[in-house]
Amino acid sequence: MNPPTDSLRAEVFARAIDSRNRTDEEADADLAALIARINEQLVEEIKERPPSSVRADALAAACDAWASLVSHALAQVHAPMSPFPRNRAGWGQGAIQQVQQFARILQAPLSTAQQGLGASSYSIGVGFPWGVSIGFTWP
């Protein structure tokens, strides 16, 4: 599994910036669609290059890179500034459902990386407004 391509990273950046200045309803819908696009690309990447074909350290780094993409989109639309950019509290339902889907997609690659790294467990954290973080624990 490879990290996201530079073209996908540029697309996420541009679309997230554009969403930031939209109405709350539009921003929520745009953000959900953007994370769905990331999810689709991640699934395609996993199919093309299965996690078992990648060194554990490279796989863990790729997972971090994908998580940073989702986090960037979430933060760009919702991160604090003065004043806070949204007129509604929290993430919209569509966006959080896509983040949960993203976490489910990452389970298999993270499990493979965990085993290869000799870690006793992995975790996926989701926190408002900054997004997704990945952790490994060693005995």
C-alpha cells in the first residue's frame, strides 16, 4: 500500500479550502463527499497493492499519510480560528460517517503493520476538530 499521491493531496487541499467558505450545510456535504473520495482511493490502493506486500514500517507510514489527508480536510473546514468558522457545533453526520468508514478501511493495513512491527496493539483516534490519529503500543 502506497501513501496518497501528490495529485490526490492537491485535490484534497483545494476542495477543503473551497468548502471552508461555504454555508454550514454545503460545507458538511462537501466534506462528506471529499472524505468519501479519499475512502474510495484508499480502497483502490489497498486492492492494487495489498498490505501484506509492503514492509511493516512503510505500511505504518502509509497509514499515517492517509490519516493525515482525512485530518487535513477535517481541520481545514472545522479547525478553530477567530471566530470559529462554522455556525453549528461539531462535524456534520455525513462527514463523521465517512470518517468512521475510513477507520474501518484502515483496520486491515494497521493490523498487518502491527504484526510486522511487533506492536501489541494499534489504535485509531478521532478527535474534533483535528481529525484522525494512529498509534501503536509495544509491550
